[in-house]
Amino acid sequence: GDVASQHDEL
Amino acid sequence: MNIFRLAGDMTHLASVLVLLLKIHTIKSCAGVSLKTQELYAIVFATRYLDIFTSFYSIYNTLMKLVFLGSSFSIVLYMKYHKTVHRSYDREQDTFRHWFLVLPCLLLALLIHEKFTFLEVLWTFSLYLEAVAILPQLVLLQRTRNIDNLTGQYVFLLGGYRGLYILNWIYRYFTEPHFVHWITWISGLVQTLLYADFFFYYSQSWKNNKKLQLPA
């Protein structure tokens, strides 16, 4: 995945 | 955002609210492990450093602030609020939680997706979160009388982890390239730690009895 969607979770 | 992820986040939020309700309203933290709460404060402080570097959504930022604020205020309440502190089961809450921190840090230095400061800390927070519930589970086992709120708190926390697994399965099949082994394995380990608790919780619920864990 791209960096932007990497850590979209909590 | 899928329904499992949203339900997971809401369950997580509910667990924190239940705990704050107990501490703030009843002014008691009986049966709550300060060790686990300290570990969670470290987990969120190291994971959410990206508030300053990347923006995903208002929802994402707000939730991060809520989890940071609540975890630190719970720790402060338990340590420094006179009435709350008096109800703390200090003698029972003896898990050597600092010994969990170093292995998690070493593991994060060894196994990570990218070797950058933020990424290693993020990975460390995943490992630490996986085991952070251990002092709480040990304390529950030692506490003779588990009150409903404490039981519900742990139940909701476990539920949040379970829902996140469903969320990952859903994302794996709906989003191309959604593969995060480190997150998945540590999330799975964390959820498995609750299995025993869930068993006794459901038993007590089914038999309409007070929750009691075997020693």
C-alpha cells in the first residue's frame, strides 16, 4: 500500500 | 471505513467510556490494573506521533486525541486522585509490566516494515498493545469480586480486537495490496489472550451469575 493509507487504522 | 472497523472503534470507545465512568462517577478503580493503563498510555503515545506528520481524516485525528487523552487521564486519576487512588488494588496488581517494554522495543527494531523512527515506534506500539492486557487479566484472576463495570470494560476491549480482525479480513478481500502481517499477527495474539476471559464471561452471563475467574 502507499504511505498515505499505511496507518489509517487506530 | 467498513462496518467492522467502525464497530471496532466504537467498541473501543465504549470500553474507555465505561472505565472513565467508573473512575470519574463512582470514584473507584477497584479491579483496574494501573500497569495495563500505563502500558496503553505508552502504546498510544508512541503510535499516534503521526498526528504531527500525516493527516487521514477528522475522524482519525479526533479518535487519536480521544484515546491519548483518555489513557493519560486514567493513569493520572489512578495515581494522583486521592479517592480513586485509595480504591486501587496495589497489592494485587503486581505484574512486572516494565519487563514487557524492552522485548517489544527490541522486536520492533528487528521486525518492522520500514526502518524509520516513526515506523519502528508504530511497530513497537503494536507489539506492546498485544501484551498490554496481561496485567489486567492477572489482576482479574486475583480479584475475588469483579464488579460489572470492570468485566464490561475487558469484554468491550476484547470485542474491539475481534472486530478489527473481521475488518482486516474484509479489507484483504476488498482492497488490493492490503497486506500487513505485523499488524495482523500481533492483533491475533492480542485477541487470543482474551479467549479464556471470554469463555468465563459468557458462562457467567448465560447462568446469570457474577463473573468469577478461576485462580
